Amino acid sequence: MLIPRIPIGDSVEYAVDWIDDYFGVVLDLISDQLDFLISALKDALLFLPPELFILGLSIFAYFAGKRNVKLAVGTAVGFLLIQNMGLWVLSMETLALVLSSAMLALVIGIPVGILSAKNDFLNHAIRPVLDLMQTMPSFVYLIPALIFFGLGNVPGMIATVVFSMPPTIRLTNLGIQQVPKELVEVAEAFGSTGWQKLVKVELPVALPTIMAGVNQCIMLALSMVVIAAMIGARGLGYQVLFGIQRVDIGLGFEAGLGIVIIAVVLDRITQHLSPR
Amino acid sequence: MDRKVKLEIRNISKIFGKNPLKVISLLDKGYSKDEIFEETKQTIGLNNVSFEVYEGETFVIMGLSGSGKSTLLRCINRLIDPTTGSILIDGQDIASMDAEALRKIRRSKLGMVFQNFALLPHRTVLDNVAYGLEIQGVKKEERYAKAGIAIETVGLKGHQQSKITQLSGGMKQRVGLARALANDPDILLMDEAFSALDPLIRSEMQDELLSLEDAMQKTIIFVSHDLDEALKLGDRIALMKDGEVVQIGTPEEILTNPADSYVSKFVAGVDRSKVLTAEAVMWRPEPLVSINSGPRVAVQLMKEHGISSIFVVEGKNRLLKGILMIDDAVDALKSKKSFESLIRDVPSVPPEMPLNEIIPLIAGSEYPLPVVNESGKLKGIIVRGTVLGALAMSEDTGDTSDLETEATGAEVKNTAEIESPERISGENTVESGNAPESPVSGEADGELKGKAPPEIKVNRDLENKDLENKDLENKETGSVDKELEVNAC
Ligand SMILES: Nc1ncnc2c1ncn2[C@@H]1O[C@H](COP(=O)(O)OP(=O)(O)OP(=O)(O)O)[C@@H](O)[C@H]1O
Ligand SMILES: [Mg+2]
């Protein structure tokens, strides 16, 4: 009856320490790069005066939505409200974090999705990992992220990437696998190379599904901002935490509203970007 | 007539499953498909299929669902890799090619048209058609020019920039066809290409394919489960069952000479009149009289064979000159008219004319219908009974005894009917027992061609009349045989 306790927790701790010891230099390097990415994006977003930025974004929304006036007006009103609440800089910090996290998740997730769609072994191997990434409470991997990358934006970004990448992988995989068999046969029968088949047939046909994955990825990234703030990420998330700690309902609500506005606008714009 | 072999399939087998070689060895030991499935849970897609397709031929692969048609077609461009066997295109083995060589062959020699069109939804018509050229790296102007020509060929001019979703089914398949044609491949593979279209459009597309085929002389391999379509399009047809080819032959061969009961069941109920041609139902033209022999010989022959008219031919090549009626000939013997002035012109039909066009002609004709090829040679003759007999076969291809009653029971007026109408009317009807050699009876093995017309007893007064000319016979009979051009269709 005496089964020795399996030291799962200890093993993980040991592994994390081991990685930190032996790959510390590499981790620092990655950390620097990611930090640079986020701040560069933030600087770019803050480069324009808010009014001009809002105008630009509204015009973009107008054309992205195929001349959608409602979307353009909604975008303008929402962002003007953010500015009016005095949350502009915080919002741009949040936007920078969310967009760079989403970008990283997509840059890794889409190719992994494609590869897993083409390779049965990878497909089977990756599935439990994805399940784990999606179901494991995100607080759990905040800790190793903190150990690897220290306090600040970068561990927040890593946690966000881990959380928002699975749907991208899944939907890219699904999109590619759902390309009708006859269309794949067309590509092959006419003598396409593997790359031509992917770029000229599979990806374009799978694009709507992949775009749904992109949309999901951005939404999940946004939902992580408050949690990321717990390990030092800046922006609206931090403001929400601050409001909670101070029991400042107004402060928390305004910051939360800011997140919602950004979420809705990004959601609508990315939805319209996908071709139907 | 040796034609160039374009595609040669040699002993192709395809096993779907994890351990195909085991199945192959079981097959070699003579196990059946079902037994093997029981034992190994593997499916036999194709079992030792071999055939050749000639250049410029339209070869139809036909069979019930699941018989392996698509599998066979997809082996030809290796969308499916055959388990064993070889596939030679212009003598090159596709089955053993590496990816690079295969890609070259696919680009240059093989085009494919798909059942559900399989157009790329994100591309315009033009870009769909240009796809094959695009992946070969052909420059934009050139590939658009070539694609434009292909689009015109299939009658879609003006739709180049249309979106795929804007097209009807028929138009979509035209795009599919144009896409395959744009590469100018030698061989077109078409998997149930018209099955998804409604009947009118389908028939229209079939006609179009036929005229394209006339103009371009491509080798076409066409999969169909529709017999009418197969018969209409195919120069030859391969009938498949359970992954094996049961019979290969021209439409007529398949109809008139089914290899087994599966094939005859398959062909039962088809509208034969569209498929059977003059050539398939004609009889050996016998007897004939040479234009050099004169009326006496003619009368003699007609008497011998009990017929009242005879075709007159000239020379070794049996050039048809016309028909001689017995009355005319007898009159001529009395009045000493010239032989040639007695010969009447008759309408004739070419060997490839389908039966449904022959029926109205023969219905209105008093004589048998001569079948004459392009060079004027008399190939055979068609009488009403033959036509009816051939059509009656469609009622039940398996059971010939039925057919016999069918043909004869209908009181078919046979060759006798060609005799001068007013004298014989009514009396010369063939009675059931009298025409045991009607072409259908006992001829399930398909020896229609070259069958001589039944001998029919001519009524009394015709014979009496012949007796009057008895004296003439004796002198001429000796030379008759030499001058006759008999047999040898
Ligand atoms: N990928 C596959 N895996 C296993 N079995 C297959 C596969 N493809 C085809 N088969 C089997 O091989 C046999 C032949 O199939 P195929 O598709 O060639 O038939 P078909 O004659 O084209 O039929 P249909 O008229 O329905 O298209 C069938 O029994 C089918 O179940
Ligand atoms: Mg099929």
C-alpha cells in the first residue's frame, strides 16, 4: 500500500531552476529582445498625437470593414472616450503588450498549426500540450515566467503568449485539414511543389479559419492583461489591479471600460479582415 | 491500323491498408476480395488491372460505385500510389518515378477535371484557369493569354474576371475543363466530370467534349457510372467490378457481346438505337451480282436465293452501282434492254450511322438498305428484321430464347418484303417458325456481322415466272461464281 509520493512538484521546481541556471544567459537575451519589441511598439503608438491616431485608426477600420461607417464611428467614439478618461498612455501600453504578445503567438502558432496539420506525429504529440496550456490556471505559469524573466512586461508577455497561442494552433490546423480533398488534389495533379500547394491553395482556402484563430488569439491576449499586471506588466491591467487594491471602484471601472473598448474594436476589425 | 499506344497500364494493384504486400500474396494464392477483407481488414482497390489506351482515344472507365474507377484514374497521375504494377506514359513508367520527375509529367502531360469542379474559391475564373501555368513559372502576360484562349475554347469568353461563386454548375465545370486544357496536356483525366450537372447541361457538356475531342485529338480517360454517357463518349469502354476490369471493348462490343452476366445486367435497358450502328446490325451482302454479268445471272441468283431484288456491284472493291428488281430483269430478258439501264439507284447509309437514324430510312424503303463506306464499297445490307432484332436484344440481354420469340413473333417482314410490292403483298410475311436464322436467335456470342440473310421461300408465282427463263440459266451459270463478289466483309 505504500506507494511513494511521486515528486511532481519537486521535479518541476528542479527543472525550472536547472533551466534558469544553465540557460540564464539565453533567457536574458530573449528578455531583452522582447522588452525592446514592446517598448518600440509602445513608442510607435504614442508617437502620434491621440487625435491623429484616432483618425488614422478610424480610417483603417472604415476600409478594413469594407467601407463600414458604423465601425469607423464606433472606433473613433470608443478611443475618444479612452482619451477623455485620461487613460491614453496606459491604453497604448496595454495595446503594445497585447499586440506584441499576439504577434509572437501568431508567429509561433501559425507555423506550428501548419506543421501539425501536415504531420500526424506532431499533431498527436502537440494535442496534450495544447490542452495543458489552455486548462492550466495561468497563475501557475506566472511563477516560472517570473523566475526566468524577472518582474516587468516580458514575463507578462510570455504568460500571455502561452495562454493565447493554443487557439491559433488549433484553428490553423483545423483550417488546413478542412481544405477540401479535391482542392489538394488539384494542386498535386497540376504539379505544384509542396510550397506552392501550401501558399497558393491551402493557406488561401484556410484563411477564414486561420483569421478566426487570429481573432481568438488577440481576444485571449487582452483577457490576460490584468493577470499579466500581477507580475509587473504595465498599462490598463495594472490600473485595474490598483483600483482593486485601493477599493477604488471608479478607477477600476474606468480602466476596465478601457480594456473592453480596446477589445471590442480589435475584435470587430479583425473579424472584418477575414475574407468570406 | 496500328495506333500509337499513349498509356499502358500493366498489372496495377492497389491495396488500401497497413500491410499491402500480405494482401498481394493472398491474392496470388487465389483468395477472394471478401475473404481477404475478413482476414486482414484491408480493402482491395484494384486487382491486377492491365490495359492500353491509344493516342487520341477517349477511353471510358465504367462500373458501379466502389468498383475502383476513381482509384484507377488517380493511379494514372499518382494521386494514389499503386501498390504494384507499372503505368507507362509514352513508354515512361510513372509508378516508379521520383517526385521531381513526376511533377514534370504532371505539368506537361496530364490534366485533370474533377467531379465537383474543385475550383479555387479565392481566385477569379482567369486565375483558376491560369493556375497550372502559374506554378510552372510562366510570365503573367503569357499565362493570361493562354488561359484566355482556353476560356474561349470552353465558351466562357467575357467571364474571365468573374468570381467562382457567381457561376452556375455548368459554367464551373467549363472552368474546370479550361483549367485542364490551358496546360495543353496530352492526356485528360476526367473523374465523373459531368455527374454533378443536371441532365440537360450534362448532355450539352458531353457534346462539347466530343467536338473538343474532334478538334484537339487529346487522349481522354473518362470515369463514369452512367452507361449512356460512356456509350456516347467512349471509343472504348472498360467495365470494372470489385477492382477488376471485367471487359474492355467498343460500345458495340460491350452491348452485343457482354463478357458475363455482370456486364449484361449493366447494359440492360440502354437505348440501343443510339449506340448500335449500321455496321453492327448489317448482314453480309449476299448474293451480289457484278455489273458485268448481265440480267440472266441476276435472275438466276435471285431465284436461287428466293429474293426479288439484288444489289449490283462493280469490280473487286464491290462498288455499289444500284439495285436490280426481278421484274425489271425478267422484262429486260424479253425486251433485250441494256443491263445498266435497269439498275435503280438506292439510298445508302455509312457504316457508322446509328440505328436511330436508320430506322426512319428503312421504314420508308422497299428494299434493303445498303451500307456503303466512304470509298463507295458495299459493306453490307440492312433489312427491317435485323433492326428490330437488334433492338429487341435490349429487352433481355441474358436470355436469347426470349429474344427469338420477340423478333419473330412480331411477324417481322423479312427480306421477302423487298420483293415487288404489289405482287407479294401480304403473302410473304415470315411466320414465326420460318425465320430461325434471324440475327438474334442463338447469336448471343455476337456474330452479327457477316451473317447471311435468311433464306425465304418465295411464293409460287415468282418461282413459276423464273421457270420461264430456265433456258437462259444454263448458259450463264458457269461464269457466275467467278464474277460474284461474295463474303469478305
Ligand atoms: N483512401 C481509401 N482508404 C481505404 N479504402 C479506400 C480508399 N479509397 C477508396 N477505397 C475503397 O476502394 C474501393 C474503390 O473505391 P473508388 O473510390 O475507386 O470507387 P469508385 O468506383 O470511384 O466509386 P464511386 O462511383 O462511388 O466514386 C472502395 O471499396 C473504397 O471503399
Ligand atoms: Mg469515384
